[in-house]
Amino acid sequence: MDLHLSGSVVVVTGASQGIGFALARAFAAEGARIAICARTPSRLEAAAATLRAEGADCLAIPADLTEPDACQRVIDTAAAHFGRLDILINNASTNVDRTPKSLEDATDTQLTERFMGKTLVAIKASRAAIPHMRAAGGGRIVCIGGTAARSVFRGGERPSNGSGLPQGLGNSALCNFVKHLSEEVAADQILVNVVHPHLTRTGRHPDRVANRAAAQGISVAEAEAQIAANFPIGRVIETDDIAPLVLLLASRLSGAITGQSITIDGGALRGVAY
């Protein structure tokens, strides 16, 4: 299926590794022109070098998107370099794997970490992107959330021993933002959706498994098996499981899908969401 992404200009935030890098690579394979950003310049340049070696037209923009003007600078830099902006993938996020076990122990900063480092960043990047997309005749914004937006996970289901409240607060707020923004910009042919990956095998996954093994006094293999048992498909999500849906939502083929919240969870969530 031709997704008609060739020549499109795509900004992927948080793209030096993990889900973001996999998404940038998938867009590049479709012939899109890519701007990637991340806060660690050396890691970002390594990711960009890999993409360029595979034939991608890739611009690397180092940025800590939590800084006041960083989102605007990244978006404007990408649009100026390529002459337009068609697609924004809001993937950047702070790491909240290590959090207190209870609300009583958590500081305000810990509770709002995911909102400030993910949701607010997505809001600011989207706001910066809208004028460029409007000038291009339309566009797509896809936010990468997480299943804590839809569910409260018990101890054995979480990737860490801490509370999942910071993730839940940030990701559920991201969904609310996406729905509101989709209403505002639909007439401009800018479509906005959010994709929720469940626990995904990224660079952080080995540490999660090792921490579980140490906490329970079991082997790493046993810890991995415990985690996989929470998925009806028998394994955790891979980054390549996420890319096809994101590319479809970002393509011109998805001309009537907006304001939606879609989960990639391998069947792990038990709720029924409409």
C-alpha cells in the first residue's frame, strides 16, 4: 500500500532512540524527509548518521524541549530547512520509571513530571506546527501517549515498583489535549490523534527486567517471562509494532480519522474503550 508519504516533511521529537528512532526510520523508509530532535547531541547525531547512511534526508536539531522557546525553535528550524511541514510526531517524554510508591510520598514535581516533560511539550510543539501546516494546506499530528492514560496498573503489571500516577496524569491529559485540538484545527485539514503503546521493548527494557529480577530474587529470564505473561500475545510490544499505525495516521489515506485515542497493547488492557 502506498501511503503517499514520499517527500513529506516530518518532525519526530525524542527520536534519538527507542520508539522515536523507530518512527523516524519508518518514515524515512517511505521516502519522507525527516527532522529529528533530542536533548543529547551525541546520541542525536549517531541516530541521524544511521538514518543518513540508510538514504534518509535527515536534519538533526539538538534541543531540550522543556526549555521555554525550544519547541518553537525546533519546528521553525525544520520548516525553514525543508520549506514546509506536513507531519509532527510528538514522542518526546521525560523518564518516570522511578517514582515513589504512594501519593503521600510523592512531591509535586514528581507527580507533574510526565505532564511537564511530555504533555506540555506536545502542546507547545503542536502550537508551533499549526501555522506551518495551515500554510501547506493541512497536516497530521500524532502524539505518542501510553496505556496509563486508560488504566491503573497493579504492582505486577507495572514496569517499575513505583506508582503509575505520574504516567497516568500526563498521558490522560495528553488525550484531552488531542481531542480539543482536533476540534480546533479540523477545518484546516489538520488531523490530530494519539497512539498509546503499552510496555515496549526499548533501551530501557533490560533495566526494567533486571530491577524486577533483583526485587523478587528471581532470574532475568524468569522476570522477562513474568512480564510477557501479562500480554495475551505472549510478548511485550516491539517498536516495530507501533510504526505501522503511526504512519497510517500520518498519511493522506487517513483523511477522516481525528481526535482518536488508539492503543497498541497486545491485548493486555482488559477494559472496553469506545
